[in-house]
Amino acid sequence: MHSLVEYFAEHESYRCGYCKSPDTNFSHGMWAHTLTVSDYQDLIDRGWRRSGKYCYKPIMDVTCCPLYTIRCRSLEFKATKSQKKVLKQVNKFLIGHDSTPTEAPRKMSTCSSGSEVLGEGYEEGGEQYVESMREHQDINLEDFKSSKVLDVSGDEAQDKNNINSDVIKVEKPASQAVQSNIRKDVGPDPNKAPCKKAKQLRIERKLEKLREKGIDVLPVNNACKNREKQIEDFINELPDDVKHKLEIKLVRTTPPSPEWLATAKETHDVYVKYQTTIHNDKPDKCTEPKFRDFLVQSPLLEEHRENGPPSGYGSFHQQYWLDGKIIAVGVIDILPKCVSSVYFFYDPQYMNLTLGTYGALREIEFTRHLHSLCPQIQYYYMGYYIHSCRKMRYKGNFNPSDLLCPETYKWFPLVDCIPKLEASPYSRLDPDIDSIDENCPKESDLNFIPVWVNGAVMLYKAYKKHAARRNGKKVNDVIDYSRLVGTKASKSLILLR
């Protein structure tokens, strides 16, 4: 099965969900009837993102709040102190040392999620455009599957101050108005046992009790003891006798799996609670059809490969089950090189657990797990990083991360990009002034773009002959389209005309 897309050349202005400007948000649009995971990987590596079956690419040098594609190098990821605190907080709750609040959750207008808040920027203005495009998804894909394909081929990032003085003068009480010099290098009294920290004493007492029971415990290896704890360590350190059981289930949504169908209503209920409480949405914006269009429907084709992940590639929900009920859902795509986060929502009753951040950490851990099974999967894509919007800078806390240059489509460390973004909301991130987009189509490449016309696929060199006679503008649209998707994808995607 090939990818089939429909490109829209019009660039209407929309309301910006970040700065709230009414008409300063601009993007390129494309309706994806079907997409292979490899083609979508190529598209997001050129700044595209999907919302349901609609794909969009911000016009970076025009839009008010430039959106830079961001990815975390999951294999090198190191949790910050605050992120470790979130992991510990959830563990304490599961063990039973903490509890959820009883008061009603507070209203929020900002994002507390660890993944892309597409709803803020997309649903505000893009929703109307997508509604007008929905008729395009009614195309007869059976005709496309059976259509004759003519030569469709393509290329498959306080120190302690040094105390120089050897002698400290200590003043004794007035009754003993005497000064004595105490040399620092004398050290503690050798006749007394060295002082031990309380933690060390507790460990020794615990080991002694175990020995009394006949359990011999080997000393802890210093190398392991001094190793920085990873996400997996926090997850695996929970005891067996926890008070609350948390389980994360991966269910395929496209095509809908039996597991998804059995939990669809419960999942939608959590989504409604999240949107109405956290984002102040009206209930009519959270209907089941709109939810399915936004977070269930996907153009990605189910794909299984030898040496690929056991689940296969495609679109999934990660359901967070707490004591038998769903409390959070992570919407993700599993692609050849990455796990791409689409959205994350949760039951506001558990807001105190900071589930948005916890979900992002678990998705990074899931990416690392997939890498152990499929080495090509190395990155965790977090959607867009918007430096001009302070509340969206939180994605920069997942280190190390890279941003995609909007001109050369190469990756650069976020820390190196910050000074440029501080100077200007839109910036070429590639410091090499001679660097170019190496995936930009040449004129000769245009001839090999596959186009679907009247039930048959032909190459662009054949299509443009009769298209030019009828409407020269359509030919220019194809040229723009190929530049936006790149040489590799333009030869693989089939363009519906």
C-alpha cells in the first residue's frame, strides 16, 4: 500500500492558540488519506505534524509564533531533580504514602502535559479548515488500492571556598578569656570510633536483622551505588505489595483493535474531563466524533517488519490503568526512528500527581525499551517547541534535545539554539552559512513525482503535459508541494489531483 495525500495550496490565516492573535497563524496543509510510517517519518523530519488525518507545516518566517520541531535523544536522557521528584511522588502514591486531593481540581488555561498541545494551536482555527476538507476523506480508497501504478519508485540532537588558613581561632567564654589555636590537620580523636551518618546506621541495622534471620546480604558494589538513577530504576524499585496498582497498556487505534473498541467510551470520558477542566473547553467541542477525528483517526498504515517492535508500527494509545480504571492516555505514533507524541490527557482528579510530566517520562522510557528491541528507534519527538511562548518552553527541560533548522532541515542542540531564539522568534538554526537543504528537489526530480489522476497513477512528467494546457497554476502547486515534502517523500507519496 502506498501513501496517498492531497495538498492544499491556499494559506489562510488562523487564530493563534499561543499569543491569541486573531489572524497571524499561517501553515501549509495536506490531507493524508493513507501514510506509510516511513513516509510520515520523512515528513516530520521536515517540520510536518499530523492531527488526525490532517497534516500541517507552519510557515515559520511568517507565522506569529514559530514552531520548531523538537526531539529528545532518549538514550542520553537524564532526568532533572524536579522530574525525579515527579517519579518519586507517583511511587509514594502507589505505595500508599500519599493520596489524591479531595477538593475539586483548579481550572487551568495553560498546558501541564508533557506532550504536544495541538488542541491549543490547531483546534482554534485549523478546525474550521479541516471541517471544510472532511469531504476529501470520503474518497474511494478501494479504487486507489486497485488503481494501476505506472512506474512509482523513489528513494527509500557552590563550590566550597578553599580555606587557606591552617589555624582557626576560637574565642572561649569571658570567664576563660583565653585563645587557643586548634590545628585543622589534627583530625578526630583516634581513640574514638568514627561518626556514621544516620542513613549508614539504618542500613547496618537492617543488614544485621537480615543476618539474624539467616539471610546473608552481599555488600553493595560501589560502582552501582554511585551510578545515577535512571527512569527505569524508579519504575522498577516499587515493592510487590503496593496499595495502588498502575499498569500501562498499549492498544492500537488504527485500525481499531478489540482492546481499543472495548475501552473507547471510558477513554472519551477521561478526555472530556480533561478538556473541560484543564483547557476550559465547552462540551460541544469534546464530542465523540470530534475526539475520534482529533486523537483516534490516523492515516498511518499498520506495519510489521522483521526485527521491528512486537507491536508493529503505526498509531496507538498508551492507557494508564490505576486500580482497574483509566486515569490517563498518551496518544503516540511508533515510527521507524522514534516514538512521536501526539497528545496526552488525564483525569483532573489526579492533577496533584503531575501526570503530564510523568507521562512524558514514561514515553521516554518506552522509547528506550523499544530501542532495546529495535535499535533504529532512538528518539522521542515531542511535537513543537515554541520559544516565543513561555508556557511552551517546558519541552526544553527534557535533555538533551535537538531542534530542526527550518531552512536546512538539520538537527542542532537546543542549548545552542536558545541565544538565536532569544534574539529573534524566527531564526535559521544552522550556523553554517554555506549549508543547504540537501533533500530539496532538483528540477529533474519533479518528473518522478507520482500523481493519481482519474483512477490511475502516472508520473509528473506525463501529468504536466495536459495539466499545463488546462491550468498552469496547478503545475506551480506541485513544485511548491515537492519543495515542502522533500525529494525522498515526493517520490514516494502519491499526490491526488
